[in-house]
Amino acid sequence: MYLPDENIPLLMCCDPAHLPAAVFASPICACYSAWQPSNGKVRGFLPQQVDALAQRHYADILLVEADGSQGLPLKATALHEPCIPVSSRCVIAVTGGQVLARPLGPDNVHR
């Protein structure tokens, strides 16, 4: 994941379960566990951490990117993927439209 648009409040924390309720007063906030300046990416939370945050009922919606495809439009998942929190009520699979009706290979599929 990359950092969101600069107009979105950004928060870095080790464990979202320890965030104070005041953090959720903003209509939108992007929260990550770490920033990797070498590649400009951010890291999310473990599914268990997202579940713990969801149990606090401070936010109406928690939007989580569950898995990455290394910048390719499609991913062939491993047996342990995707890492979806148990508390998820809606899962949306997203793929790049440029792979539709095209041969699949290493240029457009991760793994």
C-alpha cells in the first residue's frame, strides 16, 4: 500500500486496539502500522488487530486492503491467502480490467 492523498489525516500506530476514541471523531483517517521510506509504502495490521479494533465499534466502516499483487492486475493466491479479518462483513475482490480476455502470465499475474 502507498500513502493516501495528502488531504486525508494519517496516523501511524503499533496496535490499533490502543487508539483513543477521539481518533475516530474525524470522518476519515488512514491508519498504518509502519512506513517504509525506502519504497514509499506503508504496512497495515494483522487480521487479529483489525478484529480487535472492530469490536470497539468506534468506526462505522473499517476499510482494509487484505492482500497485494506486487503492482500487477491479478494475483494467484497462496493457500494461506488472503488474510481477511474474521470480523469482515463484506469482501470485495478487485482486479485490473486489463487482464480480461487476455492470456495470463508473469507479466500480468502475481505468482
